[in-house]
Amino acid sequence: MEKKYLHLVVIGHIDHGKSSILGRLFYDTDNVPKAVMERIRKTAKILGKEGFEFAFVMDQIKEERARGITIGLAHKKLVTEKHSITFADAPGHRDFIKNMLTGASESNAAILVVAADEGIQSQTKQHLFLTKMLGVPRVAVALNKMDLVDYSQERFKQLKEMIEQLVERVGYNKLDVPIIPCSALEGENVVKRGNKMSWYKGQTLLEHIENLPEVTPPSNLALRLPVQDIYTIEGIPVVIGRIVTGVVKLDDKVRVWPSGREYSVERIYIQDKEVEAGEPGDNLYLYLKGLKQGEIKRGDMITLHNDKPTFATRFKAYVFIINHPTGIVPGYKTRFEMLTESTPCIINALLNKIDTTTGAIVEESPSQLQDKEAALVEIATSKPVYIEPQQHFSNLANFRLIEDDTRVGMGICVEVIE
Amino acid sequence: MQSKLVSQTEFILKEAKARFKNPVLLWAGGKDSTTMLHIALKAFARLPKFPFKVMLLDTGYQFTETYEYIEKYAKKWKLPFIRQKNLKALSEGINPFTTDHFTCCTKLKTENLANAIRKYKFDAVLVGIRWDEHGVRGKESFFSKRKNPDHWRVHPMLNWSLSEIWDYLKSNKVPYNPLYDRIEHGNLTYKSIGCYPCTKPIPIDDKEERGGRALDKEQLMEDLRALGYM
């Protein structure tokens, strides 16, 4: 049976317990590697601290992180009976912005961790704001450290109201945002229900996560099929590509861009099987009636005949510089790559520099952007490219900046200017 | 609709075909590279010939079961198959019994691969590594450029977990290396297969996939990767 596949990003203010929540999720579902558990049990026994194994798991994570090694929770999947849940990196381990830019477009939800003693803090707001901006569809709130406020229902009610105001202000509907009082340290309401908060009748954090809706395949959106390749099979040119959004069916009239030529769909194959339609994520062999060699090439875009993709030559995007020794300045020229597209581009302007660990705006119109820094920028491409703002077509917003075959930056489009 | 994992892997395989002139897919008969190979066979089934060379880096010390399995299916699946051995190192007496693990792996795997890339002028090497199998591999990306010799590494399987690999192999009835099904001393199995002198079976319920690999125990993975091993 195919498991339900979920992808989550974990966000929240520093020290509110992002890693403890994650550690508790893995620990209580028996997903901590056995060798690690063995070591922990032995240590706990020697120290006469049996029963405190969870604290040791957390120490282990901290220690390995300090040595620059991931314990394996990064990219590690939490596998339960019916679910396979991926967390975008171990939280706090690497840059928040980088995680968001890589993880946002495929995330089902963000888990916002708020400590019950401190309540909403600056990064709580900043992270949530970026989460919404980058199009993460859902948020679930883990109201952690309830043990520090004596599991007070009063405190829970008070914070719940404040958090609900915040999520509404950012643009989520509070009815869609569950708030779960929990304690990662004591293991209350994360995986197990516990007995300290009998006043709470709702689901545990894991139950909420498991009940998150899967990201709806964007089949209800307009067809966007970037051309990956052309194979010649039995003398006929066949279009190779993976559907990003929408659906294509036999006999559909489609248009190839930028030429604007119209064709009808004659045959569709997925791998070695002939099918009647393709959905988002399907890698297709597409036979277009009357298509001749040279009429279509890698980098073109296919839409339905009565539609046209967004051609942009200038757009705003969040860009994160991941590998550039000297940093970049306004006017920096580089190469834009996205899906199967590749073309020269120029960074026209640096708009706002962003703290990569908090998401806060730290400088307006900075004069340069160093390695490992992030900013909202304006980019112009040498020719029109098919790019859409993250909020509309999440799968058509991500791009890379390339120099000498090396990825120097990654970006996500948030607004098309022209 | 194609599953998310298969969809991504197939897309990356087709990117490799589109971007490179002479890619090679490494197949050592293990579960991950077999899954990658199987998806590639299905993805390119409509082409008159398979677009990648398929290569076994033969150390000379893999299990008999592995060799038999690879030979049988290389033939059955009509693969453009290459068996690459570092004959020079072997003739100089490099072996896993008396040579230290690091030198042995470097010579018979890393150097062996580098020799093949030069000999056949491969511009891309497709490798079935996964993010979740080893901490060091957690840092890898789908496409990365390598030097000495210049080539690209392509990793179409990064997103797969161990259980998803087995789900795929079993639900698609893909024939896999019979060594995985062998049980020794009542409860010991092979979860990750390398060379026979350096691979030990581990308890059935052990979750450490690579726990039976000498390579990992000695923390050699990081050094080897820096030198160009998979």
C-alpha cells in the first residue's frame, strides 16, 4: 500500500523547542536509530538515570550538531503505520531561509513551535510571515513547554487567543490552524496523550500531522508542461516532459510556446503504458499530431490552446546566496536556471536584506549581498522566462542562479513585474 | 498518477539524458541501484536502446551471489553492460585481508571509477545513494560537479527511504540480489551489501542499515567521499 506522504517545515522562535518537538516525535514513534538508543540506554544506566532517556536523545542531537554532523534526522523520514513524514532539515541546524526556500513549495504544512512560558516572540511572527509569503498551505501550532506553566488551561486559553489573532493577521484562517498544548520534555500530547492536561480534549500533535490534507495535486490549475526533451521514436518526434500543473488528455488542443503553434494530442504514454490523460507529476511521452522536427525544443512550454503562460522578463524574488566567495552587488550578471530553462540574467536591485536565521528585514537597499546572505531582489532575464509567483503556481516559482556550472544561489519568485 | 518518488527519479534520469552526452549508471546489484535501474528501464522502454551505459565497479571481492545476479540480469535486461576492474591495483596485491580498509576502498572503488571515467570519457555518473542511509550522504544534491577527472554526479534516488525502496522492489516484483533474503545463524541478515570480507550480516531487527559495513564503522565514508567515492 502506498503510504500517505507528508512534507513539513518546523518553524518558531529560538529555544522554543523546535528540536525537542522533533526529537520527541522520533523517540516516541521508535524512529531513533537503534545504535543511538543502545548508547543512550547504557549511559543512562551507568548514571543511574533510567527513565531520562529522552533527555539523552536531545543531548545526542546537540552534540552531533556541534560537531557539524547530522544525527540523521536531517532528511530522515518519520515512518508510522500509514504515513511517511519528511521534515525539511533538522530545525535550527541550518539556515531558516534556506530550508524555507527549498522546502516551502512542496510542504504540506509548517509546524509552528511556541513556548508557553514566553509566548509569541519576534521570530514567531517573522517565520510565520515568510511561511505564508512562500505559500505553505497549512500551519499547526505546537504550544510547547506547558510543563513550565503548570499545564495551566488559563495560560493556554490566553495564548490561543493571541496566536489566533497572529495567524489571521498573517493570512491563515484560524479555523484551519490547530493549537496543541504539549510538552516535548515530558512527552505530553506530542505522540502520547499523557495525563497532565485532562482539560484538553483535542488531538495530539502527531494525530494532527497525520490528519493534514495531502497537497492537492495542482490538477485544477491551468496546464503547464515544460518541454524537457524531444526523442525520435520510429522516425517521429515525441515530446518528453513532466506536468507541473493541470491535466492533458487525448485529443486536447494544445499550444507550444514561444512559437504559439497549435497541435492536437494524438497519443500519451507514461513509461511503457499508453494512457488517456496525464496529471501533475506524470512524466509523459506526448505525440502531437503533425509535429515536425525543429518545431519544438527543450525549454519550450506547452499549455492548452486557449491559454498563455506568464512570460516574465523582470520579477521580484527571495534569493539566497549559497556559494559565492565575493558576494554580489546590484548589476551582478549571472545565469538563471529553472526547470528546463537556462538564460543569462542580471540582478537589477537588492531590495531588502533578510536575516537568514530569523527572516527579519535587517537592511533596506543594501549595497551588496555576501555569501550565505539572503535578500528580496529584482531580477531581469535576457529573454522572457516562464515563471509564476509562488502564491499562484508554487511549482513554477523556484529557480537557481548558476555560474560556471556551479549553483551560487537559489530563489523563489514572489511577484512578476513585467 | 505516478508516485512522487518515481516521478522525481524519472525526471532526473531524463534530465541526465538531456544534459549529458555520455552518462553511465553505476549498478552494483544492491537494492538502491537496482531500483534506479528498474525505473530507468521503464522510463526509457520506448526507446530503441537504453541511453546509459551500465557499469559494475568490480572489486574482485563482491559476493558470488552478487556477481551471479548481475550477470543474469545484465543479459536478461539486455543492458549495455561494462564490468570495470582495477587490474593494476589487484596485480599489485591490494586486497581487503591484508591491505588497510581505506587504501583498499580507494584503490578498488574510487580509483577504479576514476579510471573508467577517463577510459570511456563519461561526462556524468548516475549513483543510487540516498539521503537517509548515512549522515555524510545527507549533504548531497541531485546534480553536483566533480573534479579529477571532471564529470557530473547525478543522484536520482536521494529522496527514497529504506522502506520505500523495499516497497517499490516488492510491489513491482523486481528481482533483487538473493543475498538480502538469506538468514544466517537464525536471525542475521544482510541489509547493505558490499565486498564479502567487509560485510557482515546483522540482526534482523537492527535499524542501522549499514551496521554490517566495515567501511562505516571506521568512519571512512567521509574521507572516501571527499576523494570521489559514491
